[in-house]
Amino acid sequence: MSDPKPPPTDTELTAASASLERLVATLRTVLFGQEELIELVVTGVLARGHLLLEGLPGLGKTELVKGLAGCLGLQSRRVQFTPDLLPGDITGNPVFEETAAGRRFVFQPGPVFANILLADEINRASPKTQSALLEAMQERRVTAGGETHTLPEPFFVLATQNPIDLEGTYPLPEAQLDRFLFKIVVGSNSADVLKRIVLNRELGAVPVVAPVLSREEFNGLLALVRRVHLPEVVADYIARLVHGSQPGVSAASAGVRFGASPRAALALAAAGRARAIRHGRPHLSFEDVQAVARSVLGHRIILEHTARLDGSTPQGVVEKLLAEIPAQPKPLPGTLRSAKIA
């Protein structure tokens, strides 16, 4: 089946590369020494995906998200997740008011009604409150009081979380993890980066950024990503990677209880398309899929308890999948013979 729209032209790709380079360069002034993290965040947003950033407090996760919202000139809201936070504190609640038509319930939108929702320390809230975001993240809408309310476009949830072994944290439900395009682990800074931070930052000072892309430019980039061509051989590779994560399907999936879902396959394609645009290509490549696979698949693979005790990790399973499953499947023996004859 052919793509419904033509792939991006060279002119469009050149303009997109220039716009994205401005965005990345500005984010580098917000967060020092985290080149890979910034690239993944930009790729995830271009793919219209929700992002989960995990790391210890104080590494700049929140500042990066706030800087991204400032660069794109989008409306952003922040929610500090705490154990006493209620679902209605995020989605909004019907409020009994006096109106021209009489006294009735009027829906008061919550902070989720924004282009970018910063869910800060999302795993410090109860599972019930965390689940309030499920409908919003999947369907871009909220149902309250029997009425459905559509969220603004575009809509992203950029969440930060602390490692689960820290005090006062709750693990995110698997269904919610599956709705995050990427889970990105934010590492600590090197001594050189820390020196740069000390020289250029003051305690409590917040980096201020100006918009580098208009809403129209950003929406144009989102539309351009959807036009990136997905070759059938690359789609086949994505399918084999995701299928290989299922229990008993491959040697790499030993110890896996639940493999990646079909949503993971769609996420690989979307993130790969976004990375292709970032690198100025009109088509998705095997390299694009391999570059985003760790961030897409790692949080979607659930291990058996015994495998975890033996030291296995979901990230290790992904590494084995990438090493074990070839980008192009080996031809059948009959195909090889035919090729030789030809």
C-alpha cells in the first residue's frame, strides 16, 4: 500500500533541519552536557509521544521540560504529584454554579487542558491518581460527570519520576507505562559539566528561553513527520523486533513474562520517522529503528521474578534483541538457489 501523501522534499527537509537545530541549540543552553537526552526529547515530541524521564532529584529534568515548552511557545501547566493529589485535581471537576439557565453543574477544566502537561514526580501520587491520565494520554480527551471534553492540540504529557527505590514512590501501572512513547533514564553529570553549571548558574535561578519556533512552524514539523516514507522491509524489522520480545519466541526473550505490545510497534515507527526528519531523510531506516528501540521497548518488557533475581533487566533483553534479530531476514534456501541460478 502506498503512502497517502508524498514524502518530504529536499527543500522541506532543509528547512526542518534548520528549525530543529535552533530548537536543540536552545535546549543545550538550558541543560548542559545532556546531548543524547535532548535529542531523544526532541525526537519524542516530534513523534507526538508522551515522555517519561527518570532520574534522581536535581538533574535538570523539570528545567528541560519547562525549557521545551518555552522554546515552542506552547501553553504548559505543571502538576506536582503528591500522595494526597486527587484525580479531579488533574482532569478538572464539575462545579455547582448559578447560571443564566439556573443552578447546574459546570465543568471546570483542570491543568491537563494545556499543550504540555508537566507531571512532576508522577510516581509520588497514588495509582488511582496516576490512572486519571490514561484516557487523556491515549485519546486526547477527558470524561467527567458523564461529559467528554477534548484536549488542546497538540497535547503532550512530559512526566518526571524518581527511581522506584526512593522513599515515597509508587510504581506506575503497566497500562500507563505503555502509553509513554519513551522512557529516558537521566544520568548524572561529569565533573566538567558540573564545573560549567557552577560557573553559569545560581541556586534557584531558572533559565529563561524565548520561543524559537512558532506554533505554525511546530505543527508543520509534526505534519512533515507523518509524511516520512516507511519501507516495507523496515516495517518487517519492527514487527520482528516486537514479536521477538514475546516469551518463548526468541533466545533474547528468556525470562520475559510479558513482551512489548502492538502499541510498541507503532511507537517504533513514529519515533523512527521523527528521527529521520531530524537527520534530514525522507524515509525511515533500520538505523532509525535501532537508535530509538532502547527508549521505546525497555519500559514495555516485564520480566519474571526469577529472571530479575538472576540479574536480568528489560534493557538487557532489548540489547539482546538488537543483537540477535537481523535488520533484514535471511532469505529462504529456495530463494538463494533461485538467485544463484538467475
